[in-house]
Amino acid sequence: MRNKTALFATIAFLVLAVGAAGAVWHFNKAPAESETDGDLAQLSLTEPATAASTTPDATSETTTPSLTPSTVEAAAEPTLSPSELHVVVVASDPKAPRSVGATTAPVTMTDFSSLTCPHCAAAHANVLPQLIKDYVETGKLRIVFNDFPLNAQAMDASKVSRCVSNEQYFGFISLLFSTIEQWSDPSRHPNALIQDAVLSGLSDEKARACLADKDVEQAIVAGVQTGIEKYAVNATPTFVFNDGAKVLQGARPYAEFKTVIEDLLAKAPK
């Protein structure tokens, strides 16, 4: 998990830029030398957690802000891998987040992740497949994938991912998470990203059109702003359960997700 007080200033700047210039995603910074240098959460500005329902990681208890590398506990080894699942997400509007699972499920988990975030990649590989197997496929859980891009490369990837078909979406973001260093390298971006999109069924022309789609970009920015303002999201990944009833931050072990979900299921109306 990556705490990022500096993100608030960046998002505030971004939202102002959106209002003034039609959702133009840009940063006043030199190009990153690598995909992790460009990720605003590669270094964490640690401070106390702001959301009362948040389960903090060890680094979020520091009372004096300091710029330090993120040291969140890694998630447990996966029982399943994303490639072992055939996941078909639901979406009819590219401006809306994709989701998997029944809308009638008693528990909804909103996943705020950036596609250039290694901790998000760990959670996606180590936790989500088992959650899908144990809870989504049994009708108990719905997962909403809310893009929370932390840099320009992640924003591009989020926009392209929303153009990929529902059948290919989960496999596409799994591919991106497993190859962050390749496609987000400034010397190869966005061509490597477009190549991955073509492998997932988009034409080169369609992928480039998705990169230029300002309506989708503005919708993604609005989702980021909602995460900050409504759920106090200040790190990726952040997992919000049932509209804020519970929150987990970081690539937490599967057992912690299970505990939260089972608790919410026990409280759900019968």
C-alpha cells in the first residue's frame, strides 16, 4: 500500500485542470525515467489514517510525516492465479467502472487501484482470484473496479481498459499488472500499451482513439475525486466495502478480506 498525502495536491490540481481544459490529464513534472519513478505512490508520505473505518497498515501509524519507501506487508501466496479464471465483467458504458458479480450480492467491494501500482498488482494476483472463486461465484460478493490512476501512464491504461470487451477486461488488466515495467516505460509508452490492447482484441485505431477519449478521462478523474472525498482514499490499493462500512488498505492477506466479508454477510438482511 502506498500512502500519499502529496496525491491530494496533485488531484486538486488535476480537477482544476479538468474544469478549465476539458479533462486534460497532465503533470508539471519531467518525464519519469521508469514507470515506478512516475508513480506518485512509489514513495509514501506516512501519516495517521483519516478514515475511521480504515484498517491501516504498519506505515500509516507514523505521527510525523516523512517521505519513506512503502513497506506494507505483502499478501499471502495465491491459491488461484488470474489466468485460471474466466471472468466476464459487466459494463455498458465506458465512462463507468467495470464490475464482476451480481448486483444483488449482499457485499460490494470497490477496488481503488492504479495500473502502475505494484501493491495493486500483488492484490490482483494474490487475493482477487480467490475472492472471485469463493464469494463472487457464489453470489455473495460484487467487485467494482474503480480506476485510481496515479500518473499519466496509469491514466492511459485505465482509458484503454475501458474500451476492452467485458470478456477480455479481467485478462487485460491482469496482463498490465504483470508487465508494469514493460508497457509503462516512458521509452515504450504508449506503443507497448497499444500492443497489449491489440492482443486483447482492440484494433490499433480503436486503442489510439481510446487514449484520446476526453469524456472517459473526465469520468475517471471524477471517480478519483469521489474516492478521496467520500471514502478518504489516500493510498492504493484501497478496498471499500458496502459504501464505507469497512475499508482495507494495501495488499492485505486473503484472510483479512475473508474476515471483513464474513462479518458483513453475518450482518446482511436475511
